[in-house]
Amino acid sequence: MPSARRTPGPSDAVRNEWFRRVQAEYRSAAITQHFGLWLIQIGAPPVLIADAGRIVADEMIHAEKSHGVFVAAGGAGAPPLLRDDLALERSRGPLEHDVLRAGVEVFCLGETVAVRLFKRMRQECTKPAARRALDRILRDEVRHREFGWTLLDWLLSTPHAGELRELLARELDPWLEAVRAMYAPEAAPRTPFAEADREWGLIPLEEYFRAVEETFARDYVPRFAALGVATSSMR
């Protein structure tokens, strides 16, 4: 009688990805909590301050759900948190400048590319814990993305608009380069990808690259252009 074929269990790559996701969600929650204080200090509209608080709560739910996927994939324990990485740093300039920097880098850029990445990760995800996590994360990330662009629009309407536009024009291209370096580094090793990992919400590196380029073409360039800010892709 032939022996039954065993279905391979979740890979180390699956556990590592969701382990890392827990850390990332805690970091996002901590940074947004700190960012909300900055918004209070500069007298931002109450709706933006309230939205920042809601994002903190979202990120903690994401962390909890991500940990649930990690455990469902055979993981155990809790990821260590790098405490020095859980806060925003002040420069010597006006607080409004730091709000612009953090708002653009974290929300306009980071959350915008995250929407396209999570959408791709969710497409072929079938494992219940991972699918539920990605359903919730993707839904919230769309709102987090819009928070960033709404915030930027408001900043560019304040009495500080002139100096903030100068800062944005000067630093935007390096910020965009940092996005590529983080999500689509040219020197990234091309390791084999197990197709079975897709059902846990993982995608191969090449799909990360395509999502990043799609974000540049369909999100960053037109959104900044609508604000009258040119990127290197438009010059």
C-alpha cells in the first residue's frame, strides 16, 4: 500500500516574514504615537490628531494578528523589540520641518508602497490566519496612506508652506531613493522562492520590485505633481 505523501509544513521564510512583521507593526505604532504628539505640539487640526491615534490602535491590531500567523506557522515566543528604533528624532530645525519629514517618509512614501505590496501578498494567500491578517492590514493601510497625503496637503497650506516646499523639493529625491534601497535594492540576493509560501502571504523579490516601480509611476509621481512638487522622474 503506497504511503501517503506528506504536505510540507510552513517554511522558515514564512515564520521569519511574520516574525519580522510583528516587529515592524510595533515600530509603526510607536512612531505614530510619537508623531501624534508632534501634531498636537504644532496645533494640527483635531481630525489629523485623532487619525494618528486610530492608526496607533490599528498597528497594534496588526501586530497581534501577525503574531497569530507566526504561531500558526509553527513559531513560538515573541520577537525582541529594538527600543532605540521606536521613536522619532528631532532635528535642530523647527518642529514643522520634522513633521514634514516624518509625514512624507512614513506615510506618503512608506504607507503608499505598503498598500501595493500588501495587495500583492494577499492575492494568493489562502491560509486562514494569514488571509485574515492581510485582509485587515490592507484595509487599514489604505486609510493610513490617505492620512499622509491629507497631512501633507494641510502642511502646504499653513504659514510655513514656503519653507516646507523648499524642504520637500530639496529632500524628496533622497527619500525616494531610500524607498528603492529598502524595498527594491539592486544588490539584493536572488534566493530561490518556494511557491508554497504564497499561501502564507509571501511573494518573490521580483514582485516586490514590480510593486515598487508601480508605486513610483502610479502614485508618487502623479500625487507629488498634483501638489506642484517635481521628482527626478518628472524633470
